[in-house]
Amino acid sequence: MTRSFYKPEPIKPEDSKIAKSLRQSLRLTVAGYAITGLFAFAFADVNLIPSWIQQALVLIGSACIVVGSETNTIPTGEAALSKIGTGRFSIFDLLAFLASLGGSLFSILIVFSVRQVALGESPWREFAIVKGPLFLGCANVLDFYGALLELSLIRRDYSRDWLTWWQEKVAWDTEYGITEPDPPALDPSELVFDSTWPEADWPYVRRMTASLNGNRATFDRATLLQMLHERERRPLSDSTVTRHVSRVREGK
């Protein structure tokens, strides 16, 4: 009796709702940075632009930054906090969450201070109005990179989860007599090489591919990257990968 493997295949980052939301918010924030960055790099030459256009650009750029930053709050928090209790919650997730929290907190504090004029000239209100925007700007940049960090971790975790899933599926299919084709190779763009993995120099690649024999003629970059990833080795560089593939084909 055959029984299909019960675990679903891990969701690709391209199909993940959290990853999609993070990408959209990050793109919106980048658009805001690009628009407002004009005033930081154009210096006095920006005065060639009519004042009403400058005002419109500042408003549009600021709106993109604010909307982008706030729309990444939920996916960043969900991506980070959902790892609690799974053994995957790390200092990076904590920093990403705190950066998102800081951005929202400073934004609300500034708005509250500006609008609540009845509070008078209390020290904390003056501090929020005068220096709050500086802290908000720093918090906003940290928030952006926190969201980018969580998006990168999603891609890394997918790569690891997929390999684990495939190994478990192969073991299951073997136990229940289900025959499957060879595992499909991941797209090289989906492979994430951990910076802590040892580098794969030529002697290592030569030993790893010593048993290829007749398969050398069809050996390519995707195959090499897949083999290295399965063994938790990272390539030295793109040019080195190309050189290694060539040497493997030649049997050197």
C-alpha cells in the first residue's frame, strides 16, 4: 500500500504573503528615499526647480517613506515573532522587530507632541518637536533594513526547509515503495549560501566531483552550486564557479 507524503512542500519566497508584503513596502520606501534624496545630493542646484514642485516632491517622497515604513510593520513583526519557540528566533529577528517598533513609536510621539498644543512647553514636548524628527529618520532607516533582513531570512529558511523536506520525502517514499524521479535542482538564484560555511576551493571541488566520470560533459554551474549547497560549502565568487565548472568538464 502506497501513502503519499503528508508534509506539503515549503512555500517559495515568491509565493509567500509575508515576503510579498515586505517586498512591496520596501519598494515604496525606496521610491520615497529616491525622491527625497534629490534634495540631499542636488545641493543648491535644486533651486532650479520651482518651489511648488519642490514642495510636491517632498510631500510625495515623505508619503512614500511613511506608508512604506508602516506597511512593513505587520509582516516584519509576523516574520520575526512567529519564530519564537521554534528555535529559529535570533538576535537579528529581535533587532528587526525593535527597529520597526522604534519607527512607529517615534512617529506617533512626534504627531502627538505637535497636535497636543494644550500640553504647553513641557520639556519632553519640546524635545519631541525639535529633535524627534532626527531620531525618527534614524529609526526609519533601521526599520527599512530590519524589514530587508527579515525578507532575506525568509529566503534563507526556505532553502534549508526545502532540502529538509526533500530528504524526509525521499525517506518516506522509500519506506512505502513510492518511486520518484531525481530531485529537481533548485534555481541557483534561490540558493542561499551562509557566510559562515567554509569556502569551496578547487581541491575540495575536485574531490567532490571525482566520481562524475561520464557526466562531466554536461556538468554546469547549477549542478555545482547545488552540490556545494547540499554540503554547506560556499563558492568563492562567480568567476571562480565558472572556472571550476570548466576544469571539472576537462577532467583536470
